[in-house]
Amino acid sequence: MNYIRTGSGQPLVLLHGFPLDNGIWQLLLPHLESHFDLILPDLAGMGHSPLPHDDYRLSDMAAALADLLRGLDLPRACVAGHSMGGYVALAFARQFPEMLLGLGLIATQALPDTPKRQAARQQTAAEVAAKGPGVVADAMAPKLSANPAHEALLREVILRQPVPGIVNALKAMAARPDSTDLLPGLTCPIGIIHGLADALIPPERAREMKSLLPHASLSELPGIGHMPMLEAPVQTAEALKNLL
């Protein structure tokens, strides 16, 4: 698993979303490096991390993260995930609760895909396998940020992702379980961060998670879309400091 490590303090893993890589966190780093020992992995098949095999599930990504932390001699860490990274963070919380110091849920949700959404992801996976990453770049780049100035950058990030990684991630997200049952049992510090202009995951999903997590902080960001770390890095960093 390829990763970047920077900063000092309490360990905090930042897990990127789909179909991106660890470069999306760059604007956030100056606001967090003096508070956290930051670990920024590329998830399997994305960025510079290889895809170990086909049908590599989100639970496998969570297990790979646990192996990475053990390899870094970090028995416990905070884990914050954006979108698909949030799904991996929830899988990590389910599988390795003893390793979790805190949980950050950024522009994500606990609910699984509906059957219609599962079918759409499978169709997109087939189209990407046939035509390349431009399929998702065209569909997603205009929707990810509420700020049109970010579209060109996001398109560039999507287009550099390997086709097998995109295809696998789509299938893994379609197959993910419902995580709502996990939430009430979580007792670690939790920060939920969501843009009120998110065009991909509605803010209601964040509020639903908050209703099951009375002790969690909920940061709703007006005018911000699906990319809080790009659109509002200062506010996102401040919200993540609630995990300390």
C-alpha cells in the first residue's frame, strides 16, 4: 500500500474517495501537520497502490490498512474517510475496533447501495473496462465540487487512475454492507463532515448517522459540495481536530 506520512502528534489516517488518490488531501495538510501524525494511503488499485486481485472488497482494504498500521508500529489510530474512504473507515471500525482511536466521516454515509444503484455501478464498471477512465471523469468531475474551478483538477486526478482499480472499486462499493447497525456501538470520538451542496451524497445521510451517534460532532458546511478538503480545507481541518 503506497502512502505518504507527514506531521507529528496523534496518528490520523486519511482515506480518499472514489475515483481519486491521496493527492486530494494536499490543501488540508498545512492545517493538520502540527496536530497529527498523518498517514495518507492510496487505496488498492488507486494512485500508486497495486490491486492485489480481482474482487478486492472494502473489507480487504480495511484489513490492508490494519496491516499498514502494524507495520508502522501504530497499534491505534484515528481513521477519517472521504466518500468511498468513509466506507472503508466504517469497515475498519467493524473489523478492528481495538485499533480505532477516532473516526472521521467526510461526505459519506452508512447506508448500502440500493439495488438500482448497485446495477448502475456494475454498468459503469463494464463501461470503464471497455472505454477507460474518461467514462467516470465525464460523469463525476462536474459534480464532485460545488466550485467549478476544481473541475479540471478533479478530471486530471480521475484520468490518472488505473482502469482495474476503478472497476474493482465500483464493484466493491456496490457490494458493501449496511453499516448503520455498527454506529450505536461506537464510543470513540467521531466527527461527521458534510457539505450542504453535496450533489452525490445528500446531507440527510450525515444527519441520519448523527442521530445514531449522539456524542459525535456534525459539521455542516454551507455552499460546499462533495469535496470539503478542497472546497473548505480550514473548516474541514478544524472539524477533524474534534478527534483529538
